[in-house]
Amino acid sequence: MQRFSHYQEEYYPSPLMHVWIEFRRSHIALIGFILLLSFFTIALIGPLLAPFDPDLQNTNAILLPPAWEPNGTVVHILGTDGLGRDVLSRLLYASQITFGSSLLVVIVAVVVGVSLGAIAGLLSGVKSSVVNHLFDSIMSIPTLLIAIIIVAILGTGLVNSMLAITLALIPQFVHQTRTFVKSELQKEYVLLDKLDGARPLQIFTHSILPGMVELIVVQASLALSIAIIDISALGFLNLGAQSNFIELGQMLSQSLDVAYVATWLVALPGFFILLMVLSVNIVGEGLRSALRNRLSH
Amino acid sequence: MIKLSIRYINLIVLTVFVLLVFSFFLPYLFPGDLLTNITGITPETQQQREALEIAFKLDKSIFHQFVFYIENLFSGNWGVSTATQQSLKTEVALFFPATIELVVYALLFSILVGIPLGFIGGLRHHKGFDFPIVTFSIVGYSFPVFWIALIFITVFCLQLNWLPTSGRLDLLYDLPSVTGFVLIDIALSDIEDKSAAYKDAFRHLILPTLAVSVVTTALFARFVRRSIMDVMEKSYIIAAKSRGFSPWQIFLKHGFKNALIPILPILALQVSTLITNVMIVETIFSWPGIGKWLIEAIYQHDYPAIRIGMLAVSIVVMILTISTEFLTRAIDPTREKVEHATF
Amino acid sequence: MKSYLANLSRILIALLLCGCLAACEKRDIQHIKNAVVYCSESNPSTFNPQLDTSSTTADATAHQIYDRLLEFNPENGRIEPGLASSWLVSDDGLTYTFQLRRGVEFHTTAYFTPSRSFNADDVIFSIERWKNESHPYHHVNGGSYPYFDSLGLADTIKEVRRINGYRVEITLDSPDSSFLANLATDFSVMLSAEYAMKLLAEGSPSRLDRYPVGTGPFKFVQFRQNQFIRYQRHESYFRPSQGIDQLIFDITQRSSLRMAKLITGECDAVAFPSQNDLVVIEEREDLSLYEEPGLNIGYWAFNTSKPPFDNPEVRKALALAVDKTSLIDAVYLGQATRAKSIVPSTSWAYESGARELGYNPVRAREILTEVGLPANFTMDIWAMPVQRAYNPNALKMAQLIKRYLEDVGIEVNIVSQDWNLFRQNLTNGFHDSVLIGWKADNGDPDNFYRPLLTCDAIPSGTNRALWCNKDYDALIEQALLTDDIEKRRAIYHKANLLIFEQFPLMPIAHAYQYQATRADITGMEINPFGGISFERVKRIQAIQEAEVRND
């Protein structure tokens, strides 16, 4: 028996679905999304895609140009570097490190930042206000400066540079969470919880947190693009990833020595960073417009 | 108003104090010899070491040491760099102005280009010129600053041979550093052909300024565009429209001010991003600023320099941020609190 | 709306025009000022080459600020008169008498005005400073004189005596066939005794090596760390020349940036062009490239004071695991000859049949198992951060070696630090092994054998293997006692065998030396025996203009 509806049904998509519907209306946002997905894939299984061991040196094939150049070979599609290592494989590994570590940095920053922000928001009083203000001011210290201090204390390395960037990213999440929690605490649904006898933590996890997830995601996308740029910048300045990791910024910096004979070695890592950040920004921008449109409907 | 001023002065004092305490403990955290980390001097003999320890009150309690440190800072005695054995105060005075100079150029450029772009985009959004502006604002914001600097060098210096790659002024001009700002120093100097010197300084500043500005301009355009779009949807604008004012009148009378004021502090917050970018660009264009100096201090394990440099930069940035926040609140008392980077 | 756009486009066009105008203006200030900008690779650690063997320091000081009693002829390596116009050697080879040139002026600078010209007191001061431990200046600025210490020269010289104002007599304890050559090296510079005494009286003797005064063709004006060194022509230099008025060292650590500055004309000459860029330089008409087989050796030294590298078998195994040929191909791009022992083939002491280890990873693995090296053994390779002719890219070489050692089960950690810090830590013996090299200061093979591997050279920081072998030291001493080249050669061949058996270091390559300049610069020939000299450097266009004016 065929079932059909007798009534004109109105379809209300869930909020998340609604955002997605708004989001996919923009083709550019979709392209960015696909790009971002592919970087996620690289971050997860990048090494499996690489045709060569990224550290495999071949002194008989030094500085081969990419395949589309007259002297290029199909074996090394994006050419080789000064030690004869396959550039495509190195780029895949490097993207994995750059993107993966940035993602990790943002996740840690979100968790720590939101927890601290929630505590700050739930507490009140003069002390909290002073501490908050102080925190805000310290937030304006440039990331690179924090990184320089951390590197001076702990030495150079990928983990240390990640630590520095996490520290630089946390305050904005603290701030946003705190502001959000403060304003929500004034609202009536929270009062209802309170009357029901909920403890502050329960109020936060059950009532406030669900409402701010979208906000956090948008903020996190912004943070992710900053993290990618900062990680690669520190790699470029030789303060971040050292030669035991392959990282895009560090790869670019090492290629500078052969910049005149092998332009592609400088162009490719930079282009990958650009693509990565661009895809994050496009998706972030798309999300923001989608959320805005949903609210205005 | 007075109450507000006092609050903000309090905040500045408090933050500076926190920074001072933090910087005081840095030498204890840095690897290596504590005495060298504090003084910048590597003692050659045991007697010398003991003499230095007494001179720097390392034999006294932490509290004494801290008071001594603060006294020294305020009396202008900032210690010496381990790498050059030069007074850190002289070095900071030499390098910091170059950074501020570049920050100012880039900020001016970003304001002059980014804000008009944002207006155009915001007023005509989803039409005509909006699309290239949105594209620029997203792509420009996504450029790693070091890469764009390298692209500029490749194109404008190596291919076209138009502009120099490094420094602020040709090294052949023996320019004495009076204020540290090259444009002012040229005016004060006794260089014969000043217009040639200015031309040279101008050629040197184009590329670093542009490289830093790409990101900031894109950011400004984006913020302003968004803010204009929000303002133009406000009820008072719609009311004005219904009363038959032309779009230009509305924009100049209501939109302009109301769109700019809320984002001023957000733009000011970008100074911190801007400084990070300036510091990176300095290393590429050999711009003799504090960023290049600090990064070289890291390479040379020059801990006294890192400590003082960090303190100087963070205090300046902090005071800058807090005073902009204060100004915005003074101009617009209805604002309860500045919203940070919610775009 | 429209006017906004119009304004905007006007601004943009104006900016572009400015850019173009600025660009179309030719860089002519270098011609007006008759100046040369040299892009150097690093900071000198001092302005007195007595205190340092780094060629960065020598380049910035030795031939610019100072003169020596004797000089090498850069073409044939013969010793020629410098500040000493003539000299006599006694028949027993123990007494040297130098007749000094008269009327040689010291620099008049912002910080010092000399009241007298160069004389015997300055010679005595300059030598006594490093020779005599009780000299008031001996301990100033570190008290270490690496070149002289590594040669043990302070012990060889018995006395430096003033005969009259312009005549000095130096007596030795034992004959030393390389003594004159040592006086002509970059390190044997003549300082001003008057300046030193003035500083001592003022209580700031350490300024002597930071604000230098010499007799050389250029006087020091200003040094800014990581930025530049500024020199001015010494007007009353004793060898008058038509050279440049201003000299600037633009300190640029990255070789790619130096190359960029050479192309844009911001630099007139660059230090150590990267091997990769040589092709680019040769292709361009506005650049010239100088090439010379170098008197140098790039090597991989093991820290023989640290286990397990104190075992010669381990050192040999490490060398067996690495394919030297591929290192030379990838790092020097073929612009070097393979090194068998430590002296290059241009030296008379070269031994063409010297034994060397080939590439044999299987044997390497066997040895490593025999000596019982723990599994997952990790070692450091220190790669010097600056480029040198003898090793244009140590970091790259370290990466190659890392791969080879992984094949025999050794993990490698590559260490690279700021150059001055790096050398300090090497002297302290913090390293496991290091990729570094040596450039000859004179043509005598003793200049390789002694500073690189004798016991005396350990504290002075030129013996990077920290290897001390009494038999070897005895051989090297013995070789100096005679002037007979055949006898000396036989002794050095014995030393080669000893080095091969003990293997404190793995010789890698003797590289060609390169120097790149703009095409309008002349007189920048490579000096195979030491630092760069700008005394005879000129601008072609400046010369032409002068000729036009004369017509």
C-alpha cells in the first residue's frame, strides 16, 4: 500500500540541518568544504598516499623539476629536492604534520579555554573582574613573542611551538565563553534550572553549553587558520619543527637555498599553506553566513 | 569619566606589574647559567663570579633581587647582551623604532585601503564590486606572510629589479640614529642630498609594508564590510530610508560613525597580529627591527636580550591595547564591554 | 560611490607610478660614493684575528684593518715584505732580524689619534701579547690565541728584542721551517702599542679588540651585530692605491639572500655563493665568478674523548657506512676533489697513494656488532651553520650521512647553532661528531697537520676531534726540524698512515673556492692563503669617469 500524506506537512529541519542547507547554497563554501575534507584525509592517512618514503634520498636524482617541465619525470610528479627526495611525498607528510598539529592545538585550546571561561563566567565578584581584565590584556601579547619565550625556555621543537600557539589561542575562548555564560545566566531558562536545584556545573553542561556549540565552532575555525599560519611561520623561522619532522614552513625555509634553480620547491609548500588556510577560512566564512541567515529567517 | 580613567590606569599598572614579575623570573627558567642569564656577562674567574653575584644581589633573598631588578629597570640600567656586550637599552632604542615605523606604515596603508574597500563591499553587498572585495578579503587573509614576502622579493626585486630586498636605507648612507625613525633621522641628519635619501628610504619601505599590509588590509576590509552590513539593516537606517534620504546621506549621517565605532577596538586588537607579522617580515627583508633582533637573540641564546625585548614589546602592545579600549569606552559610554574578535 | 572607486584607483595608480619611478632611478650612490658593499656570511667574533681562527673574523679584519710583517704573494705563495721591508735569518735558523718600514701611519679614528708612526714597540707588543702570559694584555678578552696556541709558537719563540726603533730581532729555541710563513698568516697582525697603552691607562683594555686600530688600507668605523660593518679608506696607507673610499660588509647569513642582493645590486660581491647558484651567476652578464682550487679540507671529525668514539674501530665503522662519493656529488655538486688524507693535491706534501676507507656498509655493520654498540644507538652530528668553501652546506651533508647511518642501525640527531656559539660548544667538547673543515693560512703542510690534530690544538679549539697522540705529535715536530722537502714529505706520509689507522676524522673533500661579484668590480682575486682583501678592489665605471675627467 502506498502511503501518502493527507495533510500538508511543514518540514522543520533541525538547527544543524538548517545550517547545512544554508551552507551548501554557496558553491564557493562547498568547494572550500571539499578542500578542507581532503586536508582532513591527508591529516589522517597522508602517509598512505605518499608514493615514496619522504626521507628516501637519491643522489642520482637531485633537483628534478615537476613532471610538466621539460626535464621532469612522471616518477616524481612534483620533482625532487636537493637531496633527491620526492617532493610530493614530503608535501603530504608535511601537510599531515602542519594540519594535524594545528588541529590538535585548536582542540586543546577549545577544551581548556571553554572550561576556564565557564569557571570564570560562573564565578562572579570583584576578583573575577580584575583577573578577567588582566587576562584580556595579556591576550594582546603577540603570538610570536609567546613563542620566542617558550622556545627560549624549552628549546626549539614542534611540540614546544604547539604549546606556545595553544597558549596564545586559549584566551579568546576563555573570553568568549565567559561573556556568553555571563549573559545566559541572566536568562530565565537558567533561573528555571536554578529553581530546580541544579548545581552550576550542571547548568553549564546541560543548559548553556548546547547553545554555544555553534559559536565555538565558528571561533575554532578562525583559530584553526591562525594556528596553521603560526605553526608554519615558526617552522619557517626555524623555531618550530626541526629536521626530525617535515613541516610545510620548515620545508619552505630549507628550500630557500636552492630558490634560484628550483623555484617550485619554494612555491609548492607556500601554496599548500595558502590552500589549507584558505579552505578553513572559506568554510568558516560560509558557516558564519549560514548561521546568520538561519537566525534572520 | 574620572572613575573610568582611574580604572584603566589601575589596569595598566597591574598588567605592567604582572609583566615585570614574569620577566623577573624568566632568567630562572632559561637554560644555562643563572648569573649569565641575568647579567649578560660570563665570568672568567671565581672571584669575578662572586663579585658579580654580590653586585647583582644574588646572595640576597628573592625579594631583594626583585626590588633591585625594578630599580635597575627604572634607572635605565637594563643590563648587557651576551652576544654583543652592548647595553640593552641602547639596542632596544636602536631596534624598536624600526619596528614601530613599519607597524605605522602598514597600519596606515591598511586603514587607507582596507576601510574604503570594506565600505564599498558593505554598501553594495552581494552586488558588483562586492565579490572581488570579499574574494580579496578571504584570500588576502589566508596568505602566510613569509610566503608573500618571498613572492614580492622574487617578482619586484629579482625579476623586475625595481626595488631593493633589504634594510631601511642604503648602507652607504651613514645615518646617525637620533630618534630611530629613519624618515625623521634623515631630516635631522647632515646628508647632502636629502631628497635622494628620502627616495631611497621610500623604495626600501614599499615591499615590507605591502607584505605586512596584505593580511591586515584584508582583515580590515572584512570587519568593516560586515559592520556596515549590520548597521545598514538597523531600524534607524530603514526609518531614514523611508523618510526619503539618499543612500549617501544616510551613509554619511548614520552608517559611517555607527559602523566604525564598534569595530575600532577590534581593529586595535589586530595590532598584536600585525606585530607578529612585522616581526616575521623583518627577518626576511633584513629590516633592523626588534623582531629580527629577538629572533637572532634566540639563535644566539642571548637570554638577557630576550628578557628585555619581550618586556619592552609586550608593555608597548599592552598599553596600546588598553588605551584604545579606554578611548572607545570614553567616546561611546553605552558600550559595556568590548567584544573581542567575535567576527 | 563612484568617486570612491575613482579615488581608490587613483591611489593605486599613484602607488604603482611611485614604485616605477623609484625603480627606474638607477642605483648610482655606490658610484658617487665610490664604495663597495660586500655581503659577508656571519658576524666576526672579535676585531683582532689573533683571538680567533674563524675565517669570518679573518675576512673582516686581517687584510682590511691590519698589516703583517710579511705577506704572501697571492699568486705563488712566496713570502714578500709587508711592514718589514727586509729580513735576515741566521745560519743556524734561530735568529731572525726584521728591518721595519718607516713612516707607516696608524689609523686616526673617532676614538684614537696616533701620535707616532709604526715602530719596533708595536711589533714587540703584538707578539708579546700572545706569547707572554704575564703581559698585561694577555688575559684581556679571553686570553686564548688559538692559532699560535695550536702551533705552540709561544714556546718556540725565545725572545723578541728591540735593536733600534726600526729593527727587531726574534730568537727561537729550535729551528722552525714554517716560522716566516706563520708571521705572514692572517693572525700575525700588528697592533698599535700606543693605543693599547692608552686604553690600559683608561682602564678599558677590552676595547682594543672591539674598536680596532691598525695600519691597514681601511679603518674601522662602525659594527652592528647581524647588520653591517663600516670601513673607511685609510688615506695615508703606506701602499698608495686608487681603490675605493668606503667599504661595507653587509652581514647576511642566508646564502639565498646574499644571492638576491647580488642580483639586485645591493651587494657588489658575496661570500660563499651557493654551489647551486654558480650556474645562475655564470649565465648572467652583470655578474662575474672567480674560481680557484682551494687549499682546504672538509672533514667529519669524531669526538675521540667521548665513548664510544674513543674506539678507532667505531670511528672507522662510521666512515665505512657513508658513501663519500655521493656526499661530494650532492653537496659540492662535483666542484671538489675527493680527499684521501688531510692535505690537498696542490700541496707538495700530498700523497696520491694514501690509504682511505671505501663505502662498505656490510663491513661497518659487522664492526659495530663486534664492538658491541647498543641497539638504537643515537649520536649527534653537529653541522656548522655557515657556508664555507670546504663545506658549502653542512646541514645537507649531515642529512645525507644521517640516512647512511640509519642503514647500519644508528640514529642521528643533527645539531646546528649560531656560529659563534657553535664553535664555543665544540671547544668545550659537547659534540659527538662534527662536520667542519679547515682552510690553509699558508702554503706549508704543517698548517694542516698541526692545527687539526695535535694535542696543543685541543685547548685552542682547532682540533675538533680532540685527538691527542704522542707519536703523531712527535712526527709533526720532527718534520719542522728540516728544510729538506723530501725528508719532510716522508714524515708526513707516515703521519697520514697514523691518521688512517687511528681515524680521528674522515677526510671528505678539497673544494674549489668561489667568489661572485658584480661585473663592474675588479681586483677581487681569491687569496688562497687567508682572508679576503679589498685593498686593490675598484669599480670599473669609477675608473672610466676618472679617465674622462683627466682628458
